[in-house]
Amino acid sequence: MQNTKPRVSKATISRIPLYYRAVVQLQQEGVARIRSERLSEIIHIPSATIRRDFSSFGELGKSGYGYSIATLVEEFGQLLDVDSSEAIILVGVGGLGRALLMNNFRRNPDLNIVMAFDADPDKVNTRIGGIPVYPFATLAAHMNPNIHTAILAVPSSAQTGVIGTLEAFGINAIMTFAPQPVACAPQTTIRYIDLTSELQTLLYTAHQKMKVR
Amino acid sequence: MQNTKPRVSKATISRIPLYYRAVVQLQQEGVARIRSERLSEIIHIPSATIRRDFSSFGELGKSGYGYSIATLVEEFGQLLDVDSSEAIILVGVGGLGRALLMNNFRRNPDLNIVMAFDADPDKVNTRIGGIPVYPFATLAAHMNPNIHTAILAVPSSAQTGVIGTLEAFGINAIMTFAPQPVACAPQTTIRYIDLTSELQTLLYTAHQKMKVR
């Protein structure tokens, strides 16, 4: 084991992009140092959580003196590997897939959907938001060894088959909007975006808040 | 304080919809009892997490003997208030808003987008997926006291103003796709869906997994 850092929790990992975006913006505003209490006000995360998260990445600074923005940008940028641009494929160009193509993570120049696939003959061999849409059956012809990431916006019923095919062509990172968990190869990481669950969680939290008042 | 139950963590709350969906499906399949280890295999959450989560809601059963599916469906259904249908408004009918209207949470009959609003004159006074789209300026005329929930698919620049207006008309639960945190009233709950951060977290996790191998 070369890696001697402590294991970082999933919850902490999920906050890294938020931290990174905040410190980049602070750097652009000319801020040099920040204390956890001030950062907490900006990103709405408790300052104790921020200090605990930051300490889990090693020496990012002392909270009493404040953290160096330059150090935070550097460290979180390295963690997120932001200097290497990520080529992403999209599978499924229904309403949601089309919206993702039109937006194409324009807030982040390092994340690029480079091509899309669909099984519907009426949707393929076009461009949406400038991105070519190919028949899913021609995936093999379009893949290259630099592509490891896919976004899925396909019906749940199609998901298992699509993931198996993607794995066979070297995809190991998948973000999907079909929430039914799928068995995948050990080297594959799947992130499920479940908007129904997100909405239910919101409603639960909002109802609890109203009960307390 | 009437509520004597222990405080339930945010992470646990975010898993309730997932648990609920899984146990409803198991009930439909005729399963009567389930052990945490088996549930873990189905929903890809560690069995220790499942047991800890379940115990935080009181007596849901003994893990050695297995949990009663009927009890779990009943309890989680009550927690999520699934018997009361939720009328939701959508603000912003760009590509993403349009996709949400076309889908309209059809997996869950209790979640309904009942109307949509947009500031663009070219997009209003139409129906998308059967849902009427009104001018945002006419919000007051369309709101009623049963509507407390909104989904926002507006540009970040418009978000603060829109949230202030929604709050003034009784909305206290907001799910938004513009990730920049917004100051809101104490009674308002906002849930941010940040697809860029979700993708970055996925890539971080996938890269870590490849390093270990």
C-alpha cells in the first residue's frame, strides 16, 4: 500500500466538488485566506464539518489562522483531477438526454460530452447542441481508449443491457438517471441520480421543519 | 417537545425513499420478511448501515429474525407521507424543465407537477406533457394554499429572485438544478441537484478505484 492517507468517507468525497467550486470563486474574487466559519456561511455546510473534511486530506492549513485559498484550490483541483479533460459519452437522447447535450456541463470546461448514442433510428445521425448522435449498435466503431465515462438517460428496462455493453467497451464510470440498482463489474463505479427520491427527501425534510415550528 | 424519537441524520433521511421503493417492490413480489444482509444485496447499501438506519426509526423488527416487509412499507410510507398527493409547480421550461414535465414523476403517482411557469413569452400559454405553462408574472393568480412545493430549472442568475417570489406565495420546499447556494427564509427547505458535482464525485470515486487495483 503506497497510500498512507486515512480513508476518506463518501459524504466527504461528495462535498469536494462543492468546496472546489467555492474556493475557485473566492480566488477569482481575490480572497487569499478563509476561515471555516466564513466558508460555512457561503456554502451552507457546518464549519465543524468543513474542518473535519479538510483535516481528512492532510495538512490544508490551520483553522484558527484560516486556510490558504491557493492551497485549497491546488489540493482540491488535484483530488478532482481537473487538469485532465474528461471525454464523456451520453446514451439515450430523450428529453433529459437532449437537455444534458444542450447544457453539456458548460460551467465546467473539463467535462465534455463528446458524442451520444440512441437505439431509435429517428434520433440518430443528427447533432444536438453540436454533439453527434450515433446508433447505439455502432458504439464499437466510435469508442476509443481515452473514453471511460458515460451518462445514461435510458429507460430503466434498457439499463442493464446498456451497462453490460458499455463495460465491454472500457467504460468504468457511469452516471445514470434510472434509479433501479444494477449489478456491475467490480471495476465499474455507478452513480445513481434519482430525482424522485431527491424530491421525496426534500418533502420529508420540509414537513419535519414545519412540524417543529 | 412531543417528538421523543432520536434525531435522524440527513444521510439516513436521504436513504428512506430508496428503502421505501425496495420494500414496496418486495411486497409486490410476495416477500414477507427480509434480513438486512439480503436487502443489502438488492439495494447496494451495507447491511450495517441498513440496521443502524432502521433502528433510528424505533422498533422495526429484529435483524436476526428479519424485518417484516409489511411493517417496513407501513412505516416508511408514513415517514414519506405517501398517502397525501403532492401538487408541485415547475419554474423554467427550458430543455431540462421540459424533460421534467414530460416525465412528471410517472413512477410515483403521488408526485405531480400541476403547472409550470416561465418568463419567456414564447414558451407560455401552451401545454407540455399535458401540463399548462403560464407566465411567471401571473404566479399570484394561479397559486393556491395547497401548493407548497416547487422545482426550479431556471438559470443561476434568475434563481435568487425566483425563490424570493415563491416564498412570498407560500412555497417552502424547493428542489433546484442551479447549484449556487441561495439565502432563504428559515421556513424554506432547498434541495440542490448539482449534476456537475455528481459527475465529479463519480469520476473521483472511479479514479480512486482504479488506483487501488
